[in-house]
Amino acid sequence: MTMKITRRGFGMLASAGLATAAFGIPAVWAATPDEIKKSGTLRVGVLVDYPPFGGTDSNQQPAGYDADVAKLFAKSLGVKLQLVPVTGPNRIPYLLTNKIDVLIATFGITAERAKQVLFSDPYSALTIYVLAPKSLKIKGPEDLKSVSIGVARASTQDTAITKIAPAGTDIKRFDDDATALQALISGQVQALGASNTILAQLNKDYPKMQIEPKITLKAQANGMAFRKSDTELCGYANKFIAEIVKNGELSKINQHWFGTPLEKLPPMPKL
């Protein structure tokens, strides 16, 4: 037997000490767009330790790509926004225990996670590139043989570059992303295998280097996450995402935080 309980109803049960687990009944909390509008507030879980997707501003308030998307989402619903800091490990528990209405937290869409949550269409991507100065001519894998490339040893980018690079390519492997990044900054290597988070850092701290993506190696689709019962809210989110892609608002957010226009988002993974 499954109970469908509104957030208000669940709160009444909880205050009365009637936890559904005591009855052995799995709760399904309903959060529809109408219910969110009626409550007047959208509670969004965001990371604060993974800038520029999720960080904090000068007042130690959540800020970043995800927070800006959350602001637009709340605006589309016509409600106030409450940003709730979450961590990697507690993201799903916060959602399933009704502490938040939705996760907008750089959450990669995977089959394993889809067993617990309902994913929206992708609204961002954690993308791995070959990065290099604008002046360096790299149009495809065949051009890598003439440059030195730094990567974090055994990383996703190491594997991807090793797979596509011609034999004899000078791939220099470092202990971590930070060391590989410093190798590019200091001129030890000409190019770098890294994610769009590193690209944003370079564009912010070293704009004169004019670092840009040369080759896209891999794109991890990130989706908003909802409780399995929240199909209406997820459907609303998919229409919202399509709209902000179409009208350019999502690209503006990407430009602000990553220094580049939004590339075409990856398709919804087959789960």
C-alpha cells in the first residue's frame, strides 16, 4: 500500500509522531506546481563547495550557475526562492526526506541515481575539453601530436585524450588537476585536458591567456532531481528548461559563470 501525502499533510503526521515508517508504509510526497505556488516558496538544494556551478558570494550566500537557474525557476513559478545548501552525500536524503522540493546541484544523470530520483532533461553539462590559448591551432585530434598536453593522471580527461591522440603525442601526466593547471600557467605544457570548471577559473584569473576549448572530449549531462512522485513538477521543469534554452537566458548564465556561450546540451542519457 502506498500513501500519497502532501507536504502539509506530512508535516501534520510528523508533528503528531506518526512517522510512516512505523506503519511500514512507504510515503510518496506530492509536490506539484500548484502546491508550490500555494506555499509561496520553492526550496532548492544547491552545492556551495563546487564553484562556479555552486559556491558562495561575498556574504557567504549560495551563488553560481545552479543558483541562477534556481532563481529563474522560482520566478517562472511566481514564488520566493529558498536556497538550501547541500553536499554530495546528503543531496538525495535531503530530497527524499522533504527538506527541499528539488535538487539543482550539478547532479549527473545516471542509471543508478535514477533508481531513487526522477531526473529532468539536462540543464547543464560538466564538460571535459582540450583547452589551449586562442593562438594555438588545434582543430582536431590530429593536431595534438605537435603540442604538449597536461592532464591529471588516470583522470577522465587522461583516458579520453590517450584514446584520441596520435601516437607520439607528448602527454604529460601530473598528480592532480591543480598541478596540471599550474603546468599550463607556467608554460610547461601548451594545452590542458580539463573540465569547464577549470576553464572558468582560467578565464577569471588569467584572462590574458585567452584559454578556450579546442576539442570536446566528454559531456556529462546534469539534471534537476525530483522525488519519484513529483511527475507534474518535473514536467513543468522540462518545459522551463526548454524555454530558457530557446530564449537565451541559460546561455547568459553560462557566459557569466564560465566565460563562454552555452554549447548544445547533451541529450538525455538512456537509462
